[in-house]
Amino acid sequence: MTVLWFLKKKEKQMTNYLITPTLLNSLKYYLGSDYANRKDFLNTLSREKFKPNEAMQKGIDFENDIQKVCDGTYRYYDFDCPHEDKSVDKLIDYEKLITKLGEKVKGGYWQESVKKEIEVAGTRILLYGRCDVIKGDTIYDIKYTKNYDLGKFQESTQHLIYMFCSNLDKFKYLVSDLKSYWIEDYVKQSNIEDKLKSEITQFLDYLDRDKEAKELFYNKWKAK
């Protein structure tokens, strides 16, 4: 009985909990946005699969098209074909956009995973992320957004986690509304680990005040 109790206690002490940018950012959005709702936050914590909404699907398709440009499988419209349809002009502009962005990431490695263990307030955390593209010393993340303001992703934990886990010093968001594009550049700072620990501490502190969210995290986010 004593041995079994000791082994269970040891197993509990050694448990790593997975934390991703999506998880941390979901709490930021839930607490800081007028458009957030509790159901979406809890769905993220429950790790349930869900059908992408329209905006998410546009982002997925946009990224996939850029990847196809890079590997030579995208089927372009015939630019020289005579036409009067404005939708064709729109398509041509879109193809110019994905070609330009494709040139920036061509030759990079797609969907590389990065991870690193860290201990915060006595809890062992496995930070994890999947990079859209790694090219040279830079991580690229492709974003679709309906509206863009300068510094839109400044408060995101994504670039912090990805640079910390990969030991790479540069991160670029390639952001587009499917008409124009913008680039947000971030460089790894010497205090990046302290920043991440602060973000994780705030997340864990919040869980202590939200029993339902806490149970979901500690049950659903154990690292394998």
C-alpha cells in the first residue's frame, strides 16, 4: 500500500503538462475581447475537434496555396487569356499575392514541430508548437485576417514559444487580408524565458480561480 502510494505520488510529480500558443492565447482572448465567449475557451481546453469557421478555413486555404506555390503544384490561371469578368481580375491579384509570399518562404521547411521543457511554479511544462515554415534562422507564420492593425500579434505568445523552443532568433508573421500583406518582425530577447514563465504563471493562476477550466486542463493537457 505504501509502495503503491509512493509510486502514484512520484508519477504525479513527474507529469508534464502540455502548453501551446493556442492555449495561452485562448485565455488572453477570453479575458480581453468583447467578442469572446466562455464556450470557445472551454472547447479549446477540452481539446475537442471542431469544424473550422469561415475565417479559419480561409486561413487554411491561403497557407495551403502558398505551400503549393513553393512546391510547384499550384495551378495558375492563364494570365494571357482574354476576359471581362472582374472575378478573374480578383483571382489574378490573389495569385500575384501568394506568388510574392511564396518567394519569401520557398526553400524552407514546412510544419516542423518545436518543443522544450520548462518548470514554472513547481509544475513541469512541455511547450510545443508547429511552425508553418522555418527558413534559415527565421520562423515564418502565415496569418489571414479580415482587418489588420500595426502590431496586431505583439501580445501573442506564439513568437515567444517558437523562438524559445527552436533556439532561433527571428520570427516573422506574414499577415494578409487576401488583398495586401504585412510583415511583423520579432527578435528573441535575452529575457524570453522570464516572459514565458510570467505568461504561464498568469495562466496557472487563472485556473486556480476557475474550477471547471482547471479540471479540463489537468485532465486533458497531460503531455504524452
